[in-house]
Amino acid sequence: MKKYILILLSFSSSFIFSQKIESHRLTKKEISERELENVTDFPIYRAFEFQDKGGVYELVLGENQKTISKKDTLNTKIQAICLINDHGGFLEKWRINDLLEDNAPKETNIWFWTKYCSTKDIDEDGYIDPIIVYGTRTEDGFIRRVKVITVYKNKKYAIRAVECDLDDCRSFKKDQNWNMLPQKIKTYVDQLLAKMRKEQDLLLKNG
């Protein structure tokens, strides 16, 4: 009987190890060692490495840093690329591209809101569920657009919001496929939106 218990414990520990979930931000040295500068069109703003049941991944966030003012670096385009390590090389799993809109009020900066981005296994299925958040500002410094993109099983589920003082120019839309996400992920994103409303004085709503 003891023999069977030991075998079971050994199997359980091996199974737990195989489900190991890890995530950390890469240093400039690690970015250089992995030659991640070659996978994005823009300078790397942040890069993360995470490991789940699917393998080891690199998530690269690039901003084109078009204009450098006295106070800040202004970007006109951003790019997020997720790659999986494949025998010493990389295979792209998904990417996100966006840029400034030329509608009034004019946008002058687009940036990744890494404070609200995450690389967690939210629904506890053994796979990381990345959440990418970014926004735009107008020439007056006000936040104009906010996007929250959840990647689940390599498919993107987006929330798009436009901030405005007037009801008729404000909007908040979830993708039609939003309800296909697991409830744990939807709850997590709802809590994230509530946090952003509180901390950034955002409305994130229709009308």
C-alpha cells in the first residue's frame, strides 16, 4: 500500500511541476540576449517572458517613439507581439497593431498602459491569459481612447472605449464574441475596468 502511495505522490508532484506557471519582466540584458529587438518594428518599451502548459513565450511591447518633447516621448504607433520559443527560434502566436486616429479632437500620443496589463492564468486552466491595455491622449493631454484586449487561446477579445465630456461622443463597446470568454476572465476584466475608473477618473461607459 505504501508503495502505491509513493507512486501516486510522485505522479502528483510531476503533474504539478508540468503545470508550472511563471511570468516576469525581462531586463534590457535579457532582451538583448534573446535578440528580441529583431522581432518588432519599433523600439521595445517592455518585454515579458511567461511559461505555461503550452511552452515558454516572449511578449514584446513596442512603441515607435516618433517625437520626444521636453516632458515625454510621444508615440504615433504601437505593436504587441507574442512569440513562443521553438528550438532556439521564435514562432509568432499573435500580434496587436494600432496607431493614432486623425479625428477631432486630434490624438498626439498612444502608449501601453502596462500598469493594467497582465500575464496571469486567470481561469486557472494552466494557460496564461494575457491582457493588453493601451490608450491615447489628445493634444490637450486628455485621455481619448482606451482599449483592453484579452487574449484567450490565441484569440483576441477587445473592449473599445472613447472618453468624451459629451454623451453623444462617448462610447464603450465589447466585441460580439465577448461572452464566449470564461466567467472568471470576464469578472477579472470587469474588476480591472472598475479599478481604472477609480484610479484614472475614467467613465468607460456609453452615453
